[in-house]
Amino acid sequence: MPKYLTIGYGDEIGYDRTAPALRDAAHAHDQQLRDRGAIMGIAGSPVQVRNHDGVKVEISKGSFLTAALPLAGFALIEAESLEEAIDIVSKAPCAVAQGVVEVWPLEQAQ
């Protein structure tokens, strides 16, 4: 079955202004996905790793990408199609609590 990496963005302000019942339903939905095998995690503090020309590893604290909302977490889900993946994440906490979720189809590496 195809796999999709999802990236959720959201902040506490948007989360807090979302109805508690809707947030609870979104968290229950996430639990159902975990029960079906989805891998989910909350984003911690990132580091950047460089090894240009394979001669020296350099590490910098902080993210490389920037976004309008803070990065909240990731999930690896399975879905029959992109449309099904979109339907799945449309019920996620970040999607319903004033945030956004990106869906990245994962292609098989050669």
C-alpha cells in the first residue's frame, strides 16, 4: 500500500480556540491511525547536518525550513490513494485546529 509522510503545522493559539469536542475527536482519530500502524511523533528540536564533498560533518542547531506556523509533528500513514490520504489527514488535530497538514507521497527509492 502506498505510504505518505504528513507534516502538521499549528500553534497553541489556534488549538486553544478550537472547540474541545472537535479537538478530542481529532486526537481520537489520530489514535485510531496509530492503532492501524501509523507512525506519529511530535516534532522536537532539529539539527542540520552537512557533509559537503564528504570531507567534514557540520552540525547546526535549528531548522533549515521556515513556515508561517510552527512545526507540530509528523506521521507516516498508508492509504490507497492521495485522495484517501487527504481525507485521513483532514481529520487530524493540526487540520481542524486552525493549522495545516502537508501530505507528501513517498516514492520508492531506487
